[in-house]
Amino acid sequence: MGFLLRVRLASFFAGAATASFLGLYLLYKDYKVAHDSISRQMKGLHKSLDGRISASEKLKEIKASDTQV
């Protein structure tokens, strides 16, 4: 009885360790995909904002040069 119990417990813990490893790996991959997606979205927003700022600065320069002439 003792030997069979030890074999079953060892099998159970080996399975639990494998399942834990796979679960953590899937969570890590999910985290990386979400992080990359958010990073791409933020880069797009920064490009858009930079374009708006440069356009606004050009308009200010044009208005300033028109008032000086």
C-alpha cells in the first residue's frame, strides 16, 4: 500500500508541476502580447500628437511672421 501511494503522489505532484509551468507560460505569453499591443497603440498616439504639435507650431510661426510684416 505504501509503495502505490508514493507512486500516485509522485505522479500527482509531477502533473501539478507541469500544469503550473504551462499555466505560467501561457500567462507570460498573454502578458507579452497585451504589452506589445498597448505599446503599438501608444506609439501611434505619440506620432499623431507630435504631428499636431508641429502643425500648431508652424501656424504660430506663420501668424507671427504675418504680424511682423
